[in-house]
Amino acid sequence: MKNVLDRSQNRVVIIGGGPGGYEAALIGAQLGADIMLIEKHRCGGSAVLTDVVPSKSLIATAEVMGSINEAEGFGLRVRGGDAESAVAPDLGAMNERIMGLAEAQADDIRDGLTRAGVKLVRGTASLAGRGSVHVVEDSGTEYDLAADTILVAVGAHPRELPTAVPDGERILTWTQLYELDELPPHLVVVGSGVTGAEFASAYRSLGSKVTLVSSRDRVLPGEDEDAAEVLESVFRSRGMNVLSRSRADSVVRDPDGEGVVVTLADGRIVRATHCLMAVGSVPNTDGIGLEDVGVALEDSGHIVVDGVSRTSVPGVYAAGDCTAVLPLASVAAMQGRIAMFHALGDAVFPLRLRNVASNVFTSPEIATVGFTQSDFRENASEVETVTQPLHTNARAKMLGITEGFVKIFCRRGSGSVLGGVVVGPRASELILPITMAVENRLTVDQLSQSFVVYPSLTGSITEAARKLHRHQA
């Protein structure tokens, strides 16, 4: 009889090799379980191969180009001709490098899984019943695997509109951008959420004319209002055409030339050379047997999970963008780890979304954690906040930073740090001290009394915290 307390006797089958899947596999192997991971493409999933790693590599390239073009402001003269830009993007070479980085990361993840003892299977999988997974390998071999624990981490894919069908040449999803050989002279980006804003920012920095079509009052409607206002102001100052409260009805190839025609709901027409559709994602949950075994789904197709990644079916867990939780690689990875800790009887803490730090990789970046501005408005009598501009920071002056700020929220009375926002270069790095304060329930006084290097951008974090100090009688 199988000893359920013996982890080595617990077979875990993981469907999907993205952050939720491969991080779960590593934890499961570390805890001594028998782990099998089925992935139809490469280890790392879309996060590594088509989404996060490629897009952030593109953004990093745009940052380097921006730094070179701004060198004159630092007293540097770039030798060469009188061209408007000191450097010119070679999109073919850029994309070759970007996809090479993605492939290298996928190889590293595969090698790490293999060293950990995870059994990797190249193919597709579906739930054949409770405790059973049907596998179809790339070779065509089919079989069923008995499983004590199943983790579904199948991710999501770009949403497509019937009136704006991507063709991979002129009308594109964000997974198809890396097939371009030349920089789009004029790129229309439909969608002003995180993905749309990031690509609009990057391609504008690379030299494309960019029109951003936003159906909402402002860009990044889900982010901090002050941060979004700064970003939109920067976008406009850099020559981006931001069309607010403008919904795209259709996007088609221009029959009279090499380009696209974007028709807005109010009848306006925008003509451009290329169009990026960034209108959200759809979970890859169709046709994998979830409903057949009783796994509850949202109307959107996302899998319903609890704080420890359990679905409605015992022994079946889910993680990542296929679930109705935050679509972040860091959250997917944490969901996968939590699932393994729970399934294998290890100590586990439920996922705490309030403590999740996130970042928008625009220029400037926007990083947030915990409490939000809307939360503050609803609890203004109980919460205090302060905003510290970055342009007063000595290090920011040295780096030529003129936009951005640090914002901290704390509980009135106790001074406990509830959340924060950082807008500026490398905000993704600067948010960590505030995240640690939120996670460990530090007070603004404890945060402000931490030594920081002078001069440094982190000095603005402690300065903001000092401004929230209240004398205790």
C-alpha cells in the first residue's frame, strides 16, 4: 500500500513549463516527489519565449539607445554625422539577439530541471479523469499517466478581435513583433494597458512614430493615477500621439498601399504602416479536459483557485495566467511553489496579493506594491500618504532624471507601511525596500532610520518615510 507521507511515492504531473510549472517542478523535486513536466514547446513557456524575456530585452535595447541620444545633455559629443539620432536601430540584429537571449534562458531552465531530477516530456496533455493525465508526445506516442497531484499551468495567448485579425506582417500581436526586419515607420498600438504602454514606449524610443489608441480616459487605467499622469505627460512630450477615449472598431490592411487602416468608433481613420493589437489575453484552458473532471472556470475561461492554488477538484492545482489571479510571472511562480508546498505537506502560507510588487517597464518605469491611491481615497481618515519628487534627489540630478516620484502609504497612528509607488528609471529595483517594509510590517520610522548610500535614488524612499513621522508625546 502506498505511503502517502512518503513524498517519493507522490507522482506530480505538471502540464505547462512556464514560470508556474517549472518553479513548481523545482520545489516538488527538492521535496523529493516524482515530478513529470509536460510542455509542448520549450521550457520557460511564453513568458520566456515570446512575452516577458523578449519584450524586456527590447525595452532594454531602447533604453540604451535613449541614453546614447541623450548623451549631449551630459556634456558628451557623439562623433559622427549630423543625423537626428546618434545611433540607428538594426531591427533584424536586435531581434536576433533578443530571441537568442530567450532561447538561452529556455536552455538554462531545461538544464536546471534536468539536474533537479524532473522528467521532461515534449508534447501536450489533458485531464483524462481525476488522478489521470492523457499525454500525446511530439513523436505521436500516446499514454495515460496516473497522478497523485496534477498542476495545470498552461498560460494564455493574445486575444484576437474578429475585426482586427493579425496577419503577422502588418497587423501584429506582441508575439509576432520579433519577426520584423525593419523598424515600423508608424506604429499604431491598440490598447493602453501594461503591454500596450510598454511597447509604445519602447518603439517611440527606438525612433518609430507611435499612435497609442486608448479606450479609457488615460493610459494604464489599472495603475496609480499620479503615475499614469506622469507617464502620459512624458509620452506626449516625446512626440507620441495619445488618443484617449478612442476605441478601435477595426484594423485592416490598406488596399492602396503597404500599411494599415485603423477605424475608430467615432469614425476617425488612422493610417499607419503597422498595428500592434494589445487587447488582453485568453487562457489556454479549452480542450484540456478541465470541465470534464469538474474543475470550476470563470466565464472568461480562467481556472478558479484558492489561496494555496487548489481548484475545485481535490488533487488538482493550477498556477499562472490560466488562473483568475494577477497575470504576472512572479505571481505564477509563487502559485506554483505554494501548490507544491501544500500538496506535499510542507509549511505553506497562502498567496497574499496585497504584498505583490509589480512593474510597468515603460520609460519611466512604474513600480507598485500594496495599497493603492483608490484604497487611500476609501480610507483617507485611517491612512496617510506622501509623495517625494525625484528631481530634488542629488543622484537623480547627476543622472539627468527630471520626472518621477516616490509615494508611500502608511497607517495613521501606528505608521505601518501599507504600500508604495515608484516612478522613475529602474523603479523595478527601487520598489524592493518598500515591498520588504510591507511584507514585514515595518513602520515608516523603521524604514526612515535605515542607512542609505549618499547620493542614491533610494535616499528618496527614506526621505518620504521621514515626512510621515509623527511626534509621539
